[in-house]
Amino acid sequence: MSERFELSFKNKEVRMGFYLAVPTFIIGSLIIFYGEQKYQFICLLLLVIAWTFFYIWRFFYRKKQKKEVKNSY
């Protein structure tokens, strides 16, 4: 437990997760309710793409933060 996680919109990771989760949920819900049965896999694909994008962004964001902290000393 090296650092605490702040669950508020001041935290950039929380904002980015929220910005990805809400549209993914809305689009996925529309596909489930109004799409045909043969297109239901698109919801899972959409979810996997959103998760992948978020964690790739998070990896580079944290790498940049560590670099900035290291350079400040």
C-alpha cells in the first residue's frame, strides 16, 4: 500500500474511467435492447476495447507521473 486512491473527480484516472464507462454502457445497452440477436457480441467487444484503451492510457499516465516525481528530486 504505497499510496491512497482518491475516488473523486479531482483524480484524473477516475474521470477517464467515468468518461469511458458511461458511453460504453449507453451504447452497449442500446445494442442489447434494439439490436438483433446476431449482433450481441458487439457489446462484449465494445467493453473489451474500452477496458484496453483505459489500461493502456493508465499505464502511460502513471509512467509519466513517476518520471515527473523522479525528475523533481
